[in-house]
Amino acid sequence: MTREEYALSIFRQPPRHLNCAQTVCAAMGREDLVDAMKNCNVGKAPGGTCGALYAAITISPDRKETLCSAFSETLGATTCMQLKATHGVPCPRCVATAIRALC
């Protein structure tokens, strides 16, 4: 199973019910960040950034520009509001995009 497949298999699933940011951290083996990402979903990450992208940036801050570019090019935006309201991007696609950008 790839990291992307693993991430999608645990996203919002029992017993943990991880949000997008937590899922990216868990799938990338960063359990130390999962609790810190508890409130980084539904547009609540700093600056309204997509939670999945925020987690990716937190995991690899030196790649912030590259991660944001990859996200914007693939999905059309980097903020949760734009992704949902303007582009209709579902959360699982954001999670998958963040994992692919990190790998």
C-alpha cells in the first residue's frame, strides 16, 4: 500500500477519525504532530490554508514554496475556502495531493 493509499484509508475513519492535517502527519510517520493538528481543518489552519497543505508545510518547512506551488497547480488554490467554494475540491483529494507533494 502506498502512503497515499494508506492516508486515504485512515482519513476520517474509526477509531481515530483523523482530520485532513492529522491524516497527512500520520501517513508520513509524524505521529508527534497529530495532536497539534487537531484544529487545523475546515479552514482553521493559519491563514485559512488547507489543513492537508499546512501539515505538509509543517513536516517539510524548507519546501514550503514548492509544496504551495504543487498544490496550487494541481488543485487551483491553497486555502480551504477557495478549494471548497470556488473549485469544489473534496478533502480526500487535498490529502492525496499533499502526500504526493511530500513524496
